[in-house]
Amino acid sequence: APMYNFSVPTQLKAWIDRVAVAGKTFRYTEAGPEGLCGDKKVVLVSTAGGLHAGQPTGAGHEDFLKVFLGFIGITDLEIVRAHGLAYG
């Protein structure tokens, strides 16, 4: 998941839009949405030219992906980072 201009690439966003399907990957309940993709592990390989992990500038990148994956029920997440790539 590369970071482009403080967010994910359009191709990844399009994939997210196709995966987030009510009744398939999540459902609405009286208590709110419930993810249907639990019991899965995701390894997120995150790349960025700068150092954004844990910073406000990372909100549209790793934080966004964590929120989406949690929304569909995936909470077992490992992040592998290659950040600071533009530093030389």
C-alpha cells in the first residue's frame, strides 16, 4: 500500500469500494455495522517517501486502511513498513 499524496492510490481505493459490499463483507444490525470477514490475518506492507507512521499525515494511509479492515471485521493486522524512501 504505497502512500500517494497523503492517501492510498486510486487503484487500492477502487478495490476497497468493490470489497465493501453490504451483506457480503459487512452487514447492518440494530447495533450498527458488523464486519463479516473476521478470523483472517492481513499483512499490510506500507511504503512512503516520508516518515508518516503515527503522525497526522498518516491518517489517510495506514489509519484509513486499519479503519476499513476493522469495518469488514479484520482486526488481526501486521504492518511492515518501508518509510523514508525519499530520504536517499
